[in-house]
Amino acid sequence: MEAYYDPDASLEVLRHKTLGIIGYGNQGRAQALNLRDSGLEVMIGSLRDETASQAEKDGFAVRSAAEVAERADVLTLLIPDEVQREVYADVLSTRLRAGQTLNFAHGYNIRFGLIVPPGDVDVVMVAPRMIGTMVRESFVTGSGAPAYIAVAQDASGHALETALAWARGIGATRAGAFKTTFAQETELDLFQEQALWPLLCRTMMMAYEFLAEDGFPPEMVALEMYGSEEAAEIFREMARVGFFKQMRLHSQTSQYGTLSRARAVPFAKQIRAFMESALAGIRDGRFDREWRREQAAGYPVFKELRAQADAHPLNRAEAEMRRLMRYQSE
């Protein structure tokens, strides 16, 4: 994978350009603050929600999304995918001009052809691999959040330079900006959400249900599985030293138990088949069609799934766990 760092990117590419961000939520605020701290001027395109007042408090010029679309040389969409489509169709599509750059933080709408920009604009992606609060925190502490970058359309011949400049402005090239495609970023992101995390989620729910039924105190099970933050620390160490190397931080009993029983998991073939089905559904557009039907219907299945999650007894167990762990609530 091709990687870019600070010496590979120049902020001068953006120095005398008008930068616009539509959306001032988790990512929008972080990226806007980082760009400003990098010496660049940013205006915020408001949808007139509660984030607009926050942007004004932070000292940014807040304009309508339409005005920002017309004025910005580099226009970045940092609003949810489904909202992006509406805003693009209703506000942006008739206001884009030749020579502009349209920047995304996720490739979904371009990958599935739900937004089709005109051929005379650059279309790029700078996708941080951390949530917005961490994009900001890592920038402030001098490190930086890694990001994927991609070019879907290079009308100017300089799209990559623009993407790299934006990546440097938000701090991504401090850690590494990794070149990919809109399709790869989207498919990998969706795979994590539809294959890996569902398997982890269901396994943890099954473990909780099994242990609680066997007589272990529910709050003790929640504490052991994740409440103590040991699991979070394991994931952090995976990123820092390596997936298997982090095991050396645990007892030999722990290492042997994990490695020997992982090899003996009886349904490995079924897991692979589940993953293959998930990836196929992403690539052939079945998930996209299903998700758009769900949105159009008013999210009935999504609401039911959330209700089921909210009703799970694990919620009561972790509430009791937090009550007992007084230091976390002080």
C-alpha cells in the first residue's frame, strides 16, 4: 500500500483557496479546527441544526450550504451518507463549477453511484480512521490520525495533491495517509460493520447469556467481558505492538488457553461462509438497496433492532456494574 507523510504533502496547495465544510458534527468540527490550526481558512456550510451555533462559538464563518457550495474551491461533505444524497441533489448539484474539488470522508455514495458529480470537478476522499474527537485530540497532542486517501475523478490533473494537502491540514500525514480507492474503503468499512463486529457482538451476547444462566452475577460478567476496560486495552495493544505480540503481556495460562481454544472453534467454516455472504452482499449492492428501502420506509427494522438491544438484560447488568464501580462515576 502506498503511504504519504508530511514531506509528501504541501499546505501551499490550499493556502489561497476557499475551503468549505458542510456539516459540523463529530468529524466536521475536528477537521475544521485542525485545518485552522494548520493556518488555513475554513467556512462552514450550515444545515441550520444545533451544530451551527457551535461552529459560530468556535469562531468560524457560518454560511448557508448553498453559499459555501458556490464559493468553496474545495468542498468537503461531512454529513451522514443518506443526508449527503439529499443535500447534493437539492443544494449542491446545481451549484458546482468546473475546477472545484469535492471531498468525502467515506466512499459510500460514490461507490454505489448515488452521487454522480459532473466530469469537470475533482472527486477525492480523505477518510480518517478515527472518530472526530480522536482526530482532534491526536492533532493537538502532535501525533495525528491516519487516513485513507483516494481519487475518483481527476479533472484538474492535481486531485491527489489537493487530497494530500487536506490530509496534512488535518494531521493525517503525520501518521500516514494510505492510498486506496473509493470502492476498497467502502467495502472494507462495510465488511467490518456487517461481518466482523456482528460476530463479536453476537459472541459476547451469547457469552453473557450463557454465564448469567449458569449462575454468575450478571454485573460480574459484564465487568469481566468489557467493563473493566481490559478488553479495550487489549485492542489498543494490538494496534501498538501487534495482534499476537500483545498476548505476551498476559500470563502463559491466558496465552495457551486463547491459542489452543481458538484453533478448536467448531464453526470456523460457517464463519467464513457468513463473511463471504456479507462481502458479496456489499459488492453486488444488495445491502445498499436494502438500506435505502429501510430509510424510505422510516427505519422500521432499525427501530425494532434498537428496541431489542435496549431491552437486553445486559443493559441492567452494566448499570449495576457502573454503580458498584464508584470511581468511574466520580
